[in-house]
Amino acid sequence: MQIYKVGGAVRDRLLGRPVTDIDWVVVGASTEEMIAQGFKPVGADFPVFLHPRSGEEYALARTERKSGRGYGGFVFHASPDVTLEQDLIRRDLTINAMAEDAEGEVIDPYGGRADLEARVLRHVSPAFAEDPLRVLRVARFAARYAPLGFQVADDTLALMRTLAESGELEALTAERSWKEISRALMEARPDVFISTLRRCGALEKLLPEVDALLHVNGDHVLNVLQRCADEQTDLPIRWASLLRNVADLPGCNIDTIDTLNRRGKVPRDCQELSRLVGEFHGPAAAATALPPADLLDILQRFDVYRRPQRLEDFLQVEHINAQALGSNYPQTAYLRGATKAVRDVQPAALMAKGFKGAALGEALSAARLEALETFKREYTQ
Ligand code: CTP
């Protein structure tokens, strides 16, 4: 059997980028031989094994054919007679379809190296269409390598458009899509991810609400995303920034954000922050003019007593949004001050006065409201 390094490890070494995980392909071996050598079979779908010591993934060279719609619709053929070239041709991009042998020699039958040099993301063959997830992968690679000058080849973009139009993207599971979306939003140019999906018509299928938003205010949303990356914000900030104005679209409301989040099986921290931002960016912008009772309601909804970080995350989204508009977010100091005022109200002091149960709750609310009134008076003086 011959063993080759493949995929991202070869690509990133040639690009001079750090290699995090290594995938291997094995040519000329059967499942039985792999097991006899101590490899542990994993993965119900494909003949993939874990190395007994390194734990790295070794896959038997295989050919794949699509037999139906969706991710389940694959038949694969793995046997000792499948060649390295046959294995590589079914891969997504030419830059991902190179192999490296034990001597470090690169095997590059489909022009991956030339495309690396020319900074082109190009599909290897029509087999690209066998996995619609590749539309998201290409957009993710475009986001990652945009700072190096990479662009999607025209004919690859056309193929992505055909896939988007075919309805295949709707067959992707929410889990697989979110994995790509969340990784892509954390890349150096998340704006390029979104604009690439948009250019091929995939955004309309995957995140129609965001697509509609881009029709209204595209440049701003992309600018915000890029700033999120420049400031190295975490995923919930990026997700909430992307969805910030979805609820403001005609015919939409805060339920639109909830529906989108549930449909996409978006993790809780991203769901919560995007909802808070969608619901409260308007009232918070007018914070200094709000009656203290309304402001108290908002702070309670943020749960500033137990989870003060949520307000800080909200403020970061608003700050970046304001910066993208060429201004700042003066409400930050006011909202932080108001939060401090209500957090400084000590339940213990009221309990010492004999309040308990429902009466304690009422006394706390009244004391917090009073604290906010005092804060507002002093702040505006
Ligand atoms: N691959 C593919 N089509 C997919 C997923 C993977 O053709 N839908 C192939 C590509 O050759 C890819 C390799 O499998 O290089 C390994 O896939 P994966 O580990 O998901 O990605 P990497 O290319 O290693 O990229 P990353 O740096 O994002 O992990």
C-alpha cells in the first residue's frame, strides 16, 4: 500500500500557512489489511480509519457517485484498484486535490499548484456537484484566503449558481450548513463569505432574510462584518451583527430572527445575542430619552444582574455598527452607568429591613427604579 498526505495539509504547507490537521489517503489496501495493521475503522459512511498511535485519519482511496438527493445519497467504491488520481478528481477544489508522498514530493494531476500561484479557487471536475455543501466550502475558502488575493474562478461560480438553482442546498442538514457558516464567519473576511454566497444565488436559499437585508443595505452589512473580523470578535458578535436589522425589514419582526435561528439550529449564545440586538438596538439608541421604568425593563431583559456580559456584547455590536456608519455609540457610557446603578441595589439591605418573598421582589424593583431615576438626573445635569 502507498500512503499520501492529502487535502488541506498539502495546500497550507505550499501556502506557508500552519497545518493543523493532516488527512491521509491509502492506495492499494483493503479494509481487512488496514485492520490487520492496527488501524481502527471509524465512520459509518466511508472507509476511514484512525492511526493506532497518531489518531490521524486515513481514508482508503475511493471514487464516489451520487445516487440521490442530499448528503445520504452517495454510493462509494473503495477498493485496492482505485488510483490516487481517481481519488483526487472527486475532490472539491484543485488546491485541495494535491497529494504528497513520503519523500515530500507533491502529486498534482489537476493543476492545484498553478491555481495556488494564480490565487484561484477552481473546481476539479463536474464531480464538484456531488456535494452541495461545497458551495459553502468555496465561499468559506474565499473568505479565508481573500487577504492573499484568492478569487473564485468564473466557471466555478457558475457551477455554484447551478447548484443553488437546483434546490440542492435545501437538502443540506442544518448542522452541516451551520458548521460551514460558523467557521466562515470566523475567517479573516466573513464579508467575502456572504458576498460570494450572494453572487451565486446561494444566500437567497440558505439565509433568505440576510439576502433581503443585503438588497436594502448590503454595503453596510458587509462593512460591519469586516470590522467584526478586524476587531477579532467572537462568533455571537458576528452573528448578531449580521442579523441586526433583519427584524426591521418590511413584513419582518423579532419572530423572523427566532425562526431563522431555530431553522438553522444556531447555538444558544448566538441565538440569544442576535435576538437581544434585533429587539433592543432601537430602544437602546434612544436610551437617554427613555423613562427610567422602560430602561429598567430593558436591563431586566438583558438580565444584567446575573449576566452582565450580555450587555457588553450588545454594546460591542452597537459600537461596531456605529463605526461602520462613521460615528460612535455614545449610549455606551449611559447604559453602563444605568447597569451599575441597578446592580448596586443590594437585596441584602432590603432583607435586613424585613422584606421577603413577593414583597422583597417589589421593594427591589422600586429601589432599582429609584436608583435609575437618580442616575438619570445626575447624568443629565
Ligand atoms: N473534501 C471535498 N469535499 C468536501 C469535503 C472535503 O472534496 N465536501 C476534500 C478536499 O480535498 C479537502 C479534504 O477533503 O481538502 C479534507 O477536507 P476537510 O478536512 O474538511 O478540509 P480541509 O481542506 O483540510 O480544510 P480546512 O483547513 O478548512 O480544514
